[in-house]
Amino acid sequence: MTDKRWNVTIDITEHGDDTHARAELAVAEGVSVSGTGHARRSPDDHLVPEIGDELAAARALARLSHCLYQAALKEMTSRQAMIGGTADLDLS
């Protein structure tokens, strides 16, 4: 059995009412997948910076997840094309 550990780095930047986050996962030597997220505080909302951080980070992680999934599908189809096989892929 092989154990692996992947670490995600999330960088959060705030500018006034806007919060931006970037999540990055290094999946192999020199290869990484990333996603970005944004949150904007409504003028009617209370000033609670943690909420903007959480929303922006969650959106960045969701996009990172989608990119990682798409990269895996692309690699699967590429490898199957090389061996001439076809497989039922769940593209949902």
C-alpha cells in the first residue's frame, strides 16, 4: 500500500469589500492545479471579514476540484486512446 499526502495552499487577499482566494494543489513534480474564488460584501451586510474569506476560499476550492476532475478525465481518455481501448466514462 502506498500512502500519499497532498497539501492545498490557499492565499487570500482582501481589498475593501472584495475578497479573492487562490487555491493550489501540487499533484506531481512541477505540475499543479489551481482555482480562484471571489466574494464581495454587500453594503447592507455587517463587517465580518471571516465570512468573505470562507466564501472566497470555498469557491476557489470548488473550482480547483473541477479542474482536477477535468484533468483526470483528460488523462484517462488520453491513455485509453493510446492503447486503443474504450471505457465507459462517467462525465457527470
